[in-house]
Amino acid sequence: MDGPVTIGAVLDALEAQYPMLRGTLRDHVTQERRPFIRFFACQEDWSHEPQEAPLPEAIVTGAEPLWVVGAMAGG
């Protein structure tokens, strides 16, 4: 991956490799995260961080995973 490793860059790479995911994790037009999708890095919720924010070094090196989680709602 060229440039800084960010959530946006990871999602770009993921959608390029798996085109069927386009539009499922973020909106086609705005590129904003879908409401029930959450991102976790180093045991912290990164869901509301800007997609351009650099990810922690542990994620970049692969020491820790970047979790993309589909939340559930209901009752």
C-alpha cells in the first residue's frame, strides 16, 4: 500500500480485491461508513475517526488486526 495506512486506504484495497463489498461497508457516493459498521484498532473504537487518520503502528505492522464489525440492533 502506498502512502499512510488509514481506514480509507484499507477499505479501498479491500474493495479493489473484493468488488462485491463495494457499498456494503461505506456509501457509494459519500464514502461515509454505513451506520451499523464499526472499526476497531488496538482494542479502541475507530468508527468515528476520519478515514484519513493514520492507523496505529501495531495495525500497520500486522501485530494487531483491524476489525471491521457489523453491529446488530433489535429487541
